Amino acid sequence: QVQLVESGGGLVQPGGSLRLSCAGYGFTFSRYAMSWYRQAPGKERELVARIGSADATTNYADSVKGRFTISRDNAKNTAYLQMNSLKPEDTAVYYCNAILSFLSYWGQGTQVTVSS
């Protein structure tokens, strides 16, 4: 059974940092690209960052370029999202995503709140 489990969210002041983790279970983690999405209240879910499988190519939304870094540790079956210089507009529920055999899998989400 495929399962994605996020952790690491919380409350942080503007300018602060957080690192989110996404642990994958029930599939060969190293074979699949991993993505982070976020959804703020009243807004659509948006892609934040993606990391490829074989070459670990990364892509970022313009709004987070230079501040967020996506990475993966295949030995630990875990993807990460390092978030620096956080802004109030980064406040959202962050979700981990993987697409396996044309099926999209989501984690339960982790809340990130940026506020003073």
C-alpha cells in the first residue's frame, strides 16, 4: 500500500526556516519523482517544487526560487523541502505527491504558518 507521510510543519516567524520531510512507503522510492505542493485558504493547490528520480533534476515555482530547496535521500525513502526566508504568504498546508503508474498519491499534509 502506497503511503506518503509528511512532517516538519509548524509556526515560524517571517524570515525563519523550516524543513519538511516526506517519507514514502509501499513503493520503490528511488524510481519516482517527488513533488511538494501547497494550498492556502481559499486558493487552489499549487506546485512548489519537484525533484526527479534518476538525475534528481529540480524545478521550483517562481515564488520560492532562491528560498526553498528540494532534495531526496533514497536510502531513507524520504524527500525534503528546506524553506528559508519564509514569508507570511508561504502560509499553507504543504503536501507531498508522487505519481506511480499514472495514479497520483498524496500525503495528509502538514501546516506551515508564517506569522509574527
